Amino acid sequence: MNNSPSQPHLLLVYPSTHKLGWARYFQLPSLSLKQVAAATPLNWRVTLADELHDTVPVNENFTVVGITAMTHQATRAYEIADAFRNRGITVILGGIHPTVLPGEALNHADAVVIGEAEPVWETLLDDLLQGNLQKIYRAPLPEGNRLSIPWARREIFDGKRYLTTQTLQASRGCPYDCPFCIVTPYFGNSFRYRDPDEIAAELQSFDKKLTIFLDDNILGDPERAKPILERMKERNIRWGGQANLRFAEDPELVRLVADSGCIGIFVGIESVTGLHANHPKTANGSSQSDLIKKIRDAGIVLETSIIFGFDDHDESIFEKTLRFLQETAPSLPTFHLLTPYPGTSLFKQFDEEGRLLHKDWKRYNHSEVVYHPKLMTPERLYKGWLEARQEAYSWSSIFSRIKANPRSLFTNLAYNILRKGPNDSLAKERT
């Protein structure tokens, strides 16, 4: 590629809110910035500064700087943006947080991208070079069931050490519109899938076995997911991804997931009691326990996400959750504190009810209580979350889960040991 002085140069920045130490080598690269790079014309030079690995070069010159931000990254993103703009360098902000609060973001940027970047990015860059940059670039709301996106430019990750750079998306969108989730407002209310042959071709370009799908729910539409899994089965790869528990209602789909080389699936349980326990995860009457067992019996490593702090949660929720995990034995439990992100109906509700403790975005991170729970104090919610994490990753709990998952014993042991370390460290920090 031409790197002449006249060549326009784009810096893409992924802000980090904390240092991860050695754990940064087990992270995945930014999907959003990879797609922005893919949508950038080839005559542009593209450089990535991922704060997990790099120092942001705020004293160097670039034609334009693009920064992505989820809510917990917003404060840091604004600091970086201000540093570049103070030197007269144009800054573009995009991602979920600037999409839902564009007015706030414009206080720190020359332009804001609202929604998915791919449809508007080339126009934005052309406007910039012609001196006609607009304040807002609004992508059209996603429609239909077809997803068409450019292949990633993985070379922007050269020299950086991640778990893998072989990441891609097969789908976007979700029809469920859960009140605490931003996926539907951001990516649309239907499952949009790429053509299976196109996905297979991109997989063919990978030179290593491990691949991670960064879909919010790769198995959301079983009939459209199955052709993708069939092609993956032919490739003899190893892959991981995210889905909801509902996929286990379809025995054929479970078999295909296992046969296609899946080494792990992350699913949202949300809650083991009340409204969020079975909606919309189990539609045919199967219990969560039944579905978890079906996945375990297929030899698939299952990571379950549990959220504490819904309005029907009182202090008994922690013990109920631990008992549920002991009975169902998913490979890895993950615990989060309910976080009312801007742009969700939950945020709107809590804001209107005066229940938000603050709007310090860097603390909207799933590990701090940022609102008044309904049936317990913020302090009790936090303490219960911490104690549940400690108990779930005690050696006795770990060995109990491993015993229940004999088909993937060593993989389960390795994953649990990796998770035990951060949980133990968090407990020490908070005591």
C-alpha cells in the first residue's frame, strides 16, 4: 500500500478503562473498528491504537481520528478526543454510546456516526477530504433479514497479541428487545444473516483453527443458522460464540453445534426466578435445567450469564442462584450487576423514577451498582454479587461442575482456573 506523505491517514482508537495485565492476551480485538477499517477506501492508510496493548499517539499527526465507545468507555473516549482536537486534528466518534447520546458526544467530536458505520463511512471520509464534513452521519435503520458487510482488514491487528484475530459476524439484530439490552435499538428488531457461502469463503481465508463469532445471537434463527453450521462442519474448525438458551430446544441444532466444532457457547440466563427466568429463552415449556443438560450432554462448554438486581430480586436471589448453578452445573457461570445503559427502556424507567445514583459513565460497567434496587440496598446488592462470585469459584464448586461435565473435563478445568484467578483478585481488592 502507498504510504506517501500525501496519503490520508486514519487512526482508529479503542479506549480502555483499566489495565488488564497478562489477561489482555486473552481478549478479542474490537469488532466495530475492524469493520470501520474494512469500510475505509484502500487509498487510506489505517492504524489501530488499542489501549489494551498500545499507548494512543496523541502527539502524532493524522488526517482523522475515529474513536468507538460503549458507555463504560465514553469518559475515556472523550479524554482522547479532546487531546487530539486541542491539536487541531479532526475526531469522529461512533459506537453505541455516541449513537444514543449524540449531543453529548458532539461536545468532544467534529462529527458523530449514529448507528452502523459501514453504510455511511465512505461518504463521511469523502466529505472530510472535500472540506464538507457534516456534524451527524446517521445510518439507515436496519431492515429485512439479509446482512451484507465487508470482510475485515485483519492486518490492522498486526503486532498485537490477542486470543485470536480470526473473528467475524454471521448475523446482527434481535427481535426480543429486552429492556436492559441495547442490541435491538442499535442493530434492529430482526435477525439479519449473511449468506452462508460468503461466511464459508471468509472462513477459508483464515489460516488457524480457532475462530470466534461475535454475533449477539448466532443461533437466533435456527433455520438460517443450520446452513452456516453445516459449512463449518466441513471446515474442521474450532469456534466459540454467543447465543440464547433457546437453541437447545432443537435437538438437530444442538447436534450441529457440537459437530461443527463448537468449543464453547455463552448464553444469557439473566435470572433464575421471576419474569426474566424464562422469557424469551424457553418457548416450548422446557425448563432452563433441561436445556442446560442437553447442551452439557452434547459435550459443549456452556458459559452462563447471570444478572443480579432486577426489580423482583430480594436478598434471597443469591442463594437461589447458587443452588440453581449447583443443580444444573453449567461449565462456567458469569455474574453481572444489572446496568441501565442509556438508550434502553430500563435506563428511561430508572431515570424517570429518580433511581439512578449518578451518570458517571465509566462506572456503568456491570460491576458497580449505579441505581437504587427495589428490594434491597445498593450495598447489599453489591455484597451479594461479590459473595456469589466467590462461592461459585470456590474449589468445591469448580470440582462439582467439572464432575458433571465429563465429556470436556480438561477444557472445563482450564477455563475454571482461568476464571478463578480474577474472582479471587476481586475479592481481595474489595476486602
